[in-house]
Amino acid sequence: SEQSWLEHYVICAVRNPFDRFVSSYLATIDPRHPTNGLTKIYGQKIKNLSAFDFLDLLKQAPKFGGVQKNWACFKSDEKPNADLILRFEEIGTWPKLLEDAGLTGPTFTLEHKNKKPYKTRSQAELLGMNKDEIHHLKVAIYNHFQVDYEHFSYEKPF
């Protein structure tokens, strides 16, 4: 509710839309992860979807990968955005950002525990696509998540 939004200090974490999509897609089709929310609904056949078909599926099931602005903003003239928006790409700076926002607590370091070893490979290679296909996918993702690219100041992926 708007009252709850206004009464609480709201923190939201966002991620580059293309990187977020690739991560979600690869985690979903990975045979080492037999079940997730999407496979519970759509079955194992989801593991055979192309990246383009997966994007189409996310458009139909936004709770699994919808527009991040929906979580970071509220239709309120008084407070239209979360109080603090953290970018996943800057996870190492989060403790300082939280401290700068007056949120103190125990000293800690945030580790990227789920970091995948495939960061050394290109996204095209990970997705099994050539340059033209990866470009078309980037355009499709940009078109669907344009509001996130713009609102959170992410660069166009192409």
C-alpha cells in the first residue's frame, strides 16, 4: 500500500537488464538446476527454450523477470522511488552506500557467492549465438526492458 511505502525506508537492488536476462535464462536451462519457479509451472520443456522464446515467456510471466522499475518505484507524488537503489554491478560498494544512507550495523563484506564460472566466456558463446543473433536478442531485451535501461541509467546494450 502507499501508506506502507511512505512509512518505510525502501531499499531495492537492480541489475543490468541484459545481464539479468542472460543469468536467468542460463540458470533456468541449466540441467544442474532441475527445478525452479518456472519449471514448476511450465515443466521441464522450458529447459529447451531458445533465448528468444524464454524472453517471450518472461513477458507472459513478469513475476519471474519483469520490469525492475515496478519494484523500485511507486505511484506516489510524495515518494516516487525507493529511498535507496543499489546496482548489482556495484555490489562491492553496497556497505558504504548503506552506511552513507545512515544504515549502520555490523561491519561486513558482501561476497558474490553465486558467481558463475562462465563470466570468462562471451555472452554470445554462452548462448550459442552468432553476432547477428546476439545483436537481435539485445535489441529485443532493450525493447522490452527499455524503462529499466532509462530509469536506472543503464547503457543500451548495442
